[in-house]
Amino acid sequence: MPILLQFLLILFSQTTQGHISHGYPLCPHPIIDLNDPDRFQLVQQVSRACKEYGFFQITNHGVQQELCERMMGAITEFFELPPEEKAQFFTTELTKQVKLLNYYLKIDGQDEKVTMRSESFSHPWHPLDDIIHLLPQNPPQEVVAECGEEVRALINRLLSLISQGLGLEKGVLKKRLAVHTGLSTLAVLRQSEGVGGLQVIKDGKWVAVDPVPNAFVINIGDQIQVI
């Protein structure tokens, strides 16, 4: 049985508008440079961010800027297609491998759900041969394969750092979690530059996470938290 989402689903946020004023206080969250030559210090930074925040941003992560821009461009073009062209991917069936979803908000005291102004396009990326033919061809999505390989290497590196921060051998989490298909190990988010809107709960309060140029947001999922 193929592993649909080995560690994560890469989430590429996009917008066609300018900066969003979120009205939330900014979170002084950790921003970690993965090029830090001090391995011990790097492990400690990642470990502390996982324990105190549950998320952090990383720079110098090894995923090419040009590749990220092509990926962002491809998914932005897809979201900007006319509704009738995207309709074939819309579904409420969560078990489908490739799907376009709308989010809904349940209002207290009302029976109807309110459609949010957001869309989410999700697909597995490993093993790619099993799903590449299911991806949209307008625009072509071949960039998914190239991006998936680089992010998989990044995920392996992060799992190694987290493993060592837990006092384990560096390959433990990769070996233990490779057999899972859950979505809640690590999430890697690439935000559109200059576009706010992402918030997290810190110390019981919602705080904003503004995008850092050419950085990824790393969010720790339930499986890592339990470990």
C-alpha cells in the first residue's frame, strides 16, 4: 500500500491581493538558520522551538528559491483558473488523493454553514508515480516532483535535529514515522511574501506570524508532540 503523505503535505499559501492587516500582535517566534555550523547549537534551537512554541521558521533550508517561485507560480495559476475548469477537482470526499476543498464556518445559532473565502488544493507527493497523472495539467504540475524531492530531504534533516533534541539517535524519527500516513507529524508552509494572515496560539492567545522572505514555517504535529 503506498504511503500517501509520508511526513507532510506541502502547503503553499497564495493570494492575488496585497498585504492583509490582521490586527493581531506579532509573535516573537524563533527563526532558525539551518546553515549554523554549530550542530549542537542548532539542535538546541530546534528543540527549544518545538517545546516552547510548537512551530518556527527556517532560513537557508536548502530548497532553491527559484524552485519555490516556480511552485508558487504554478499553484497560483491553478487557483486563478475559472471555476468551471477547477470544478473537476472540487470534492467533499476527504479520502480522494487529489482534491480541491472549500472551508466552512459554523455560526452558533444558525443551521447553515458559511463558505469561507479560501480554497485548499491537496495531493500526496510520494510515491509520485502513483499520482502524477491525477494532477492538473493546466497549468502543468511537473514542478511538484522536483519540489517534493527537495522538501523530503529537508524533512529528513528536520526529523534528525528533532530526534537529537529528544536525546535519541538522529535517524530514529525517520525510521519510526516513515510507515505512517497521517498528516500530523510535521507541516511545512511556504507563505506568500508580504501577505499576512497566519496566526498561531501562544500562551492562550492568537498571535500573527508574518512571512520571512524565502523561509518555511515548520509546525509540529500531534505525533511529534506525543513523542
